[in-house]
Amino acid sequence: MTSFLGTVWLVTRKDLLIEVRSREILYTTLFFAVSCVLVFAFGFVREGRAIEHAAAGILWIAIAFSGTLALGRAFERERQNDTLRALMLAPVDRPALYVGKLVGVLVLLGAVEAVVVPIVALMFQARLFAHPFLMAGLLIAGTVGFAAVGTLFAAMLVRARSRDVLLPVLLYPITVPVIIAGVRGTAALLQADVDLPMARAWLSMLVFFDVVFITLSLWTFEPLMTE
Amino acid sequence: MDFTSLTLSDVSRTFGRRRALNRVSLRCRAGEIVALLGPNGAGKSTLLSIASTLLEPSSGAVRYDDHTARTAGAGLRGRIGLLAHDLYVYPELSPAENLLFFGRLYRVPDLARRVDAALERAELSHRRADPVAGFSRGMRQRLAVERALLHEPRLVLLDEPFTGLDDGATAALRERLSGLRAAGAMVLVTTHDLEIIEPVIDRAVVLQSGRLVPVEPGVGTLRERYRRLCAAGT
């Protein structure tokens, strides 16, 4: 049997190779996320001043919405030629397939965030880079938590007829704690009187959610994917 | 992990209220080619999915010698090759990349040489670097056959393998099936191309309304016997 990490690498590499060829998910999610931020910027910025905490909320809304789009498309590819079944038939640890898909989605969302975060900082005059390590920690932990649940649900729904509707319906209620923690943690860093202990507390909360969500996903992936 | 027989005992499968398979029993041995015939919607693909471990039966048992899909797990899956109606290839990747990806997942030894040989057999060597998206159905089918057989499986499950193939590719695949039997593989093949498959199979069974009926050897071609059986069953 191919080792766990070997399988993760193979699946991630395959997904990224396909994305490099098509650039379909990256461009669509990026376009969507940037549009989202721009539209909100017109609504929430008056005379160069943004409504308090708006930047934090809009950043995480852009990440969550574009992440949903990326998750749906990443698994649509596996549905087109039923290749997910080919992966499930391979003599590998099935949770490694889940992790491979998750890492692929995370790389794509990381690329989207690399563009969206500076745009939010610019449009909302938000000091997102004042505490770069803490901000990066919040973004990484929040994205991992959101994508961990999303990857599981997107894989489960790959053969469902109403998957495009069902994915957000299932995903958002479960990931609300992650999004709230991300928003509150980011807001703590952006407020006039920066609250570092609060930001760290929300980051700890996000790490806790990540551990819970990833553990549950690894545990349930194989039974949930068995028909 | 290896095995030399596949035994389905009273296997039933329902999808909601629809019963796709109804107490199907079948035994295949190494070195045997069995044709699984039946009209559209008879449950042939469902039976192949169950034999491949991708689908669990609602009731009944599937055994690979003394193993089950649950006890043998990944080791068992590594000895099964499935060509399904959907071809299980990535259209954005080239044929060589597809074969290398699946070959690595299956830990196929001497992979580069085997991929070259597979592309040669599929007559795709000259298109080895082109994306599969630009291929005809027949070319994709030839690639999918090679993908299913790359790891030299013991149990070969083929769902309509002649779809889209021209005369030359059809003859080559028929020869390949004979080669697989000689190598000790057990082959379960569904097809409506009875004239093509008849010379290479050892026996045939028909799925009718979820039930399995053997096609007895006798007078006439396989298609004539199949039609008589279908007429008697309706």
C-alpha cells in the first residue's frame, strides 16, 4: 500500500496539476472574492472611513463564499468521469484521499487569500498587516477549519442531484463557529485599541475547532463514502 | 493478498424502494471469463459495483476466497480492476499522466515501462502528452481499459468494454481477454455485443429483473440462446 503521506501528495499534486492546466477554480474564486470585497467596500466605506469591524466580517465572508465555490468545483471534476470511485477503489488509506483533496483546496484558498487580504486592507484602510503572524495564524486556522468540513461534505454530496444547493445549506451552519471565531479574532486585531489576548483566545478556539473537525472528518470519511 | 474465486451468495441490493438485484448467486474462478448479459437496467452495473467492493449489498454475502471486502480492505482492492461505464480518467491530464497517477496509487512496480507498454497497446504513444479531453470516445475507452488493467488485477470487471472501439481495437481487446484468462485472472464482463464476446467466454449468465439465470450451452449462437431465454422469462 502506498503510504498515507505518499497518497496525500499524489492526490494533491494531481489536483494542482489539473488546476494549473485549467486555472478554472483559481480564476473563478478569485474573481468572486474580489467582487464581493469591492461591492461591500462601496456599501460600508464612507469618505474613506469604514464602519467599525466591517473589514473583518467582509474578509471572512469573502473567504467562506469563495471557499464554497472552490469546494464545489474541486469535486465536480471528480464527478464528471466518476473518478472519485476510482480513487475509492485504489488500495490506499481512504482518509488519505480526503486529506489530499483538503490540501489541494487549502492551497487554492491560500492563493485567493494572498490577493484578497491586501485588497481588504486597502479598501477598508484596515491594519491587517500590523500583527502579521497572528493574522496569518487566524487566516490559516480559520481556512483549515472551514475547508476540513467543506471537503467532507463536498465529497459526500458528489453524487447528489442538488449538491450545489445542499453544500452551503449543510456547510454554513456547521462552520458558523469557525467564521465567528475568525471574524472576532480579526476584529480584535483591527480595532483602535488592539486586543492581542482576545485575538490569541480566538486563535486558540480556531485551532480547537480544526482539531475536532479534522479528527471527525478522518474518522467518518470512509463510512460516509461507502455506498 | 490474493484470491482465486469470487462467490456471491443470495446478494440483493435495493435503491430506495427499487430492487436492483434479487438474491443473486454467482461463482467465478481464476482463469475463467463470464459474460453477464441482460437488458438495460437489469442490474449488471450494480452487480459489478458490488463485486468491485464499491457498493455494499443490502443483503447476502460476497466472498473472495475466504475474505470479504471488510476483512481484506485495501489489499483486496489492489487486486481488482474495474472498467466502468464512466471511464475513471481525468480529461485535463494526458494519458501518460493518468496511467502514472493510478500506477503510483497502486504501487505498480517498474511503472515507467508498464505505462509505455500500455500506451503502445492502446495505440496512444504518439498522443501520450496530449490532454485526454481532446480524445475520441474510442481512444478514451482504450486508455480506460489500460488503466483498469495496469496493476495486473486478479479480478477484472468490465462494463461494456467494447463501447466506441473500432474493429482493430475490438479484436485486440478480445485477444487481451484471452491473455488475461491464460494468466489466471477471473473476468466478469457485461456487454450487448454478444457476437464479439462469444468466442472468448467460458459461460454466460443473464440478469433479468434482478435475478440471475445461466445461459445453458445448446443449439444456436449466444444471441439466439439469450433471446430464447429472455422470451421465456417475459
